[in-house]
Amino acid sequence: MTNNAICHVFKNAGKKIISNNEGNNMETGILSTLLKHCSLFGKIDADFLIFEVDEGYVPIIFNKIKLDTLVVLDFFRDQLDRNGEVESLILKINEFLKTYNGNLILNNDDPNVSRLRTC
């Protein structure tokens, strides 16, 4: 929902956006979104790529795609079968952030998010 709201703001500003608003937020979903919108030579015509990404896939996906701004809103225990404990997700994201040099927007109302970069 937040991803779609961000896209809406950029589109209203006249920007060309490519996004995974269907919710395919893991590696294959993001790749298929990119493939749908690229030329035969792999060029993408957009002002911004705005993706919702599953927490566990952030280090994998953004190891391959240059990330300008990362928004982290919350950590929930809703995907324990796939990601393990919330603590392991926080540590995984924090490891990624050690090498990340872009903009970072954190929701400090979530105590787990506010711990990032301080773990």
C-alpha cells in the first residue's frame, strides 16, 4: 500500500514510474517486472523504479540493482516460515546497510526499525 502511494505521488508529479504494484516483492517478481518494461537490449525507459521488496530479499536484489533510496517501515512476524525470526531479518538488513551509501528513510515509530545501523 505504501509503495503504491509513493508511486501515485511521483506519477502525479509527471514522472514515468515502473513498479511492482501487484505485490510480487521477491527476486522473481521484481525481475519479471523489469523484463516486462525493458527493450530487447535491456534498456528501461523510466524516471524511477519503485519496488516493494520482501525484507529477506533486500541484500540479494540490491546487490544487483543500484539503490538510491531505501524506505524501511516495519518488521512483522508475518513471514516466519520464510525468514525466520524478526531478529534475523533486522541483522540481515543491518549488514546490508553497512555497505549502503544511498538515502535511508526509517520509521522511528517501529522500535525494530529504529535499531537499524545501531545494532
